[in-house]
Amino acid sequence: MFDHSLLVGGDRMLERYPLPDGANDFTSGLPAAVNAAGSVDQMSAKDSVFVGGVRGTFLEVENSTISAAEPPEATSGSFTSDPSLRDIDAEWLEANAPMPTDERLAQIWVLR
């Protein structure tokens, strides 16, 4: 279950985490945000945003957005397509998903 999640793949992930010199240059293609090719009804998304490739069929999708013009299928619900997400940059990432600090993590994580 992707719940209140931001998943960023493809070249957009390099906006926050650039590759160091000599690192894998993705000669086999850019990583997907979610690669569940062949997966059917094993994933759900709620209040989440996906940027980059997403493969697989979702069981349920609720209030979730994807950068793909043709979103993956879902047994229940559907993604909202927002192709403008393909152009996010480091500033967008910082505004929407700031780098965590110890203080922020203590606010949002509840230990059980």
C-alpha cells in the first residue's frame, strides 16, 4: 500500500540525488518509480503521487496522481494523469517533500 507517498523515478530522481562521476549511467534505461511488471492486484495507492514509470495492475487506487499520460490499470478506482509532473525539479521536490530532519521525523513517525 502506497499511502501518502511520493515515488520518483526516471530522470526526475536525479534532481535530488545526482549520480557521482563514474556511477552507473543507466545504460539499461532509467529506473522506474514502481516496477511490478506482471503484478496484478498486489498494490494499492491512496493519496499518493507517482513520477516516472509505473508497471503493474493495481488492486485499488484512491486520490492518487501519476505523471504518465496512460496510467496503469486498477481493479478499483483510477489514477489522475498529470503529465506536468514529468517536469518537476529540485525546487518542486524540496517544496513538496523536504529533506527530513531529526525533528521532522520525530513529528511524523509514531513508534509502535
